[in-house]
Amino acid sequence: MKFRSLDYVIVLLAIVFFGGIINQSFAIQMEAGVSPAKNAADASFTGDRIITLKYPANSTMSQILDGNKKSISFSLNSSDSGNGLTEILDKINSLLLSQKQSLVKFENATLDYRAAINGGPTTASISYQVELHPTITNLVTASNGTSTSVLDVDWRSIILDEPLIVTTPEYGQIDINHPIGGLEKLSPELVAKIQNTTLAATFNTPILEFGEFGSSMNNWHFLFDATGAQAGAAGYGFSVIEGDSKIVSIYSLGESSFREGTHTVKETSASADIDGVTVTANGLTAPPSGQMQIGGFAQIQQAGDKEYLIVSTEAPQGVATSSGSFPLTVLLIFGAMMAGVAILVLVKARK
């Protein structure tokens, strides 16, 4: 059966409206609503990972994993000084200062963590989703008072390699940044089997790694919305209208093309001998997908090896509404495209 182009659009739009059944980590990895007037941004960073283990039936690994279906989840708020989230924000701010010479601050954050294991006779999948929702402040590096601001946007590409330990009432201490942290709570017996093998590296790759968002802003799709209406429709709940210019600039990353580059699923694989049988581990991470909405008309400015955005409350006459042939309607199906990626990743993980 062949689908017409309209059929594809209908299917994708259906995914948008009914996409709640799909793990959203595969659709969005970074989004932000930036308010120059408030010198702040409401942001969300989501890291994801799926690891698939394959092993022979009736093996020791099969005995451990067959029928093992567990999950853990928790939410933290940095207003609680005892859970470790404030220390994680301090680490992020130190990295921004030392690596990017940025004075931007991550503050007032919440964290949502989920990990699950689903084991069968010969295959088990372990999935992770870590969502950090900070308020980002001190973005404006210069302004002329009310009409024009210079914004630091280097914070979009944070890379967290080290263990990030939080303390939860339900599970005690847990490293949220590496798959091994969640696995220690889901299946300690499995951790004991893999920790001294070549499979361990697959479970020690950072989840909160957003380096690809450091791609030059010139490689992000740019959309200028003179009314703010389309931004509100496609902004996944973010709003930059209050206290700002009523015009909105939107930068989006995630569509692979000649101009923007190619963004693909990241895969890792390893194998090891455990109790006399070969066990393989395959890791999948979804391609990057992000969006920044900025109150005002934004233009990119280069200063040495750093990029800034010059944001004004009014746009120049005759300015193009988008870059790279990025029509306004693309934003309305942007979520559908990313949900489609989600399906492909999940299907691939089950092969």
C-alpha cells in the first residue's frame, strides 16, 4: 500500500495530537523561551538513552532478566537544599564560566528522572529519560536601555561528563547522568555481572550531553514571527510575549539538510563473555532537536569564537520571515517529525 503526500501529513499531524503515548525525550531535547526584557529564559534540557541487551535463552543473564519489568521515577526541586540539585546547578554554572567564559546562571530548577527495564527470554531493554528545567538568568551582556539587547546563547550546549548525584526519599543516592546509576536501582544483580566487562562503557556514557546544540546559530533554522501567534502555537508551552516585544524570533535545530547538516541517531555497541555466553549491548540516543523562542527580532553577531544574538523590539523593514526555505507551516508539523523519529528509534531498539 502506498501513501500519498497528504496521507503522510495526516499521519504526522495525528502523531502531534496523540503523541502523549510516545516518550517525549525522542522528540525534544532542548527548548527555551527567552525574554530579553526580563533578562531570563525558561528552559528545558532532556537527555535520553535506550540500551538493548541480547543474550541466549536459559543463560544466567536470561535468568536474571526474563520477566524483570521494573521502573523508577522521581522529581526534585532545587528549593530543597538537601537533594543535591543545587550542587548540580553550581557545577553547570562553573562549567559555563570556565569553558565558555559565560556569566549566565542556571537557577530555580526542577528535575524529572525516569528509568525502566523490560526483560525477556533473550532480549532486555533499559530506557532512561532525564529532564532538567532551569530558569536561566543573566543572559543580557549589554543593552541600550529598552530597544536593543545583546544575548549570550552559549549555555545551549552544556556538556556534563561527571557523575551527578542526587538524594531521593525513595531510592537514596543515585547518579542521574549515567545509565549505570539507574541500573543499580533496577537490577543490582545485573550490575554485578557487567561492571567489570567491556559492556560497562555502554552504561557509563553521559546522558546529559548537549554538545550538538553548540552548532553555529547560522546552522539553525530562523523564523521571524511578526505577530507571535505561530510561536504560541508551536512553542510547546513556552511564552516570551509578556514584558517583551510582541514579535518573536524562533531558532530551530533538528531537521537534517545540506544547509543545517545531518543529525542522526547515535549508536554504540559492545559485547562480552559472561558466564560462558556472549552478551551484546546496543545503545541508542535520539538525534538532537531543539527550539529557542526569543522576544524580539534577533540577529547573529560573531565576536571572536563566540556568537551572540542582537535582539531589538522592532524588526527592520522588508526582513525575510525565515532562513533556509523554512516556511511558517513547518513549525506546525515540527513536533510530528520528531515524533516520527521517536517511532523509528523505538522500533530499531527492539530489533
